[in-house]
Amino acid sequence: MAQDPCEQKNCRDLDGDLGWALGVVFRAYAKATRAAMADVPGGPRAFQVLVAAAGDQHGNQLAVARRLGIDRTVMTYLLDDLERAGVLHRTPDPNDRRARCLVVTPAGLQLLEDLQRRLATIEDHLLACLDDDERQVLRSGLRRIALRLDEADPVTDRCTLMRELET
Amino acid sequence: MAQDPCEQKNCRDLDGDLGWALGVVFRAYAKATRAAMADVPGGPRAFQVLVAAAGDQHGNQLAVARRLGIDRTVMTYLLDDLERAGVLHRTPDPNDRRARCLVVTPAGLQLLEDLQRRLATIEDHLLACLDDDERQVLRSGLRRIALRLDEADPVTDRCTLMRELET
DNA sequence: TATTGTTATACTCTATAACTATA
DNA sequence: TATAGTTATAGAGTATAACAATA
């Protein structure tokens, strides 16, 4: 009786808090990727920029910044570093001479492959205590939620995020 | 053929990246809770401190800080705010006169209940696109991973986190 | 007039170091 | 000597505001 974890008032302890779990997992993941990408200027966020730039549909740096939740002023410094490292360069967009297209260099693509291998290892360790089905549900569930949130906030209005989740 | 999303080189796009999904979900959750707890000094983190302090096994503020990934110097300011708000107070630990016990006031417990109701609503909206089984797997999966990480880093050595996830 | 990108600046958050008091 | 807690300060990261170029 005294052993039942859900009988006392502290039934809703930190352990049962989704926010706590999400925070711990996210911080651990961030920390691990930061360590694994210590040699990459800009770290995990630069990696995500590379992924977005290597993919097709993403054109200018503002779109990428929004997609990744990065401020456009921060994006400038980030891209400066990546360009200096020779993994990416900015080319003028022929359709809009204000904008810049992000082009990943061959060296950048090679780095990308390497980083993805490192990431896979980290993820395997992170999900080590789940069986295959659970992993799959966790991955696809998080992905689906993220896509929905991303869709709700397609270009500018990042405040809808809050509004959607507030009430 | 051209429609197959996994045929091209951008098979591993942002959408398939666990880190991206985790980041988007975490940021959205953090933003929503921050908005929902705008009236609470210290925001979501203060809420977590209240939960930890209201639970039994957590005694002094350093233990709580470690559990939540908060620096002990930051904890001081956080507790100052909470004490000023009258939801918590520090009492000397009779067993160790250096340490302080965290005691949640009746007002604090009432606030805690209210915040937990707000949180439940936010979580429902966040997980809206998952069915019951998926929700359960996501919750328990994240919780299990978080507990494992937390256990691997019981008191001091926060670096083991990285080491565990590095290779 | 609005938007992309840049720069400089200010601000927020967090960590470091030094200190007091206990153990 | 080591630890709990506090304080002041330095640092990293981020956002704000003003700007130039283009739409």
C-alpha cells in the first residue's frame, strides 16, 4: 500500500512530468551532439543549416532560419562561420537580388555524411532502453508533432505557436 | 518514382532528423508553458522547482538544482523570487546547518495545482495528433530515457552524460 | 511601403570566482 | 579539506534597432 507510487499526493512527481522528461532528453541530446560536433563551427545548429541547405526546397537563408527557429541576425554569423570553414557558400538568387541562395560545397556534403554517422550513434545510445516498436513510435510521433507545429507556423507568424498551445 | 521520398539524396532531410523534431517540440512546449506561466516568477523552471520541493525525497536546494539541470548560483535567484512570491520558503536543515530545506507554502501548493491543470491542457494540445497508444508510448518512452539519464548522473558528475552519449 | 540581409548595440541568461558558514 | 549557499562579475548567446539594397 505504502509502495503504490500513485497513491500519495506526490503521484504527479517530476518523474511523471512530460516537461521534465522532454527537458532532460533534449538537454542530453543537445549536449551529446555539441560534444560530437565540437570541431564544426556553429555546432549542431550549423549541422541543421547544412541539412536544410543540402535539401532542395529551401532557398534563401531567411526561410532556413525560420524553419530552424533561428533569428535572422544570428543566421548571418552562423553562415559567416560556415562559409569561412568552406562547407557552404552564398550565391545571389537570380530571381530576387536581395536574397542569397545557400549552396553546400563538396567538402560540406562530405562533412554532412560524417556528421550523420556520428548522429546515428548518438541516437542509438539515447534510445537504447526502448525496443524497436517503441523507438519507431517515438520517432514518428515526435516527427509528426514537429511537422504539425512547423506547418502551423509556415513563414512569419511564430506567435501562432504559442496561441495554438496556450489554451 | 520521382515521388518516392527516400530515393533522392535528401532522403535524410530535416523531417527525418530526430534532433530537429526534438528541438521543435521542446521549443514549442517551452514557449507554450512560458506563456501559460507568465504570472509565475521564474516561469516553467520555477514550477519544476515547486514540484520537486513538494515531493518528499528531495531535501536541499542543491539536490533539486542538480535534478533539474540548474546551476546552483541560478537556483539562488530563482528561490529568492519564489520566496518573495510567498509560495515557498527556506528552512535550516536540522541535520546539516549549511543546507536549507525547501518547504512549499499552502499558497504554493494551491498554485501548483493550478499550474498542473494548465500544463495538462498544453500537453493535450501538443499530443493532439497522436492516438492513445502512441501518446502512452511517447510519454513512457521519454520518461524512461530521462530516468536512465538522470540515474547515470546521480549527484555531481554531469560529464558522464556526455561520455555516455558520445561514442 | 515591405522584405532580405548586414551591422552594431543592448539585453538576458548562465557560468566563474571569491566568500561565509558549516562539516 | 570539502561542501551548501550566497554574491558579484564576466561571459556567451540572443534579440533589438538602424541601415543598405532591392522588390
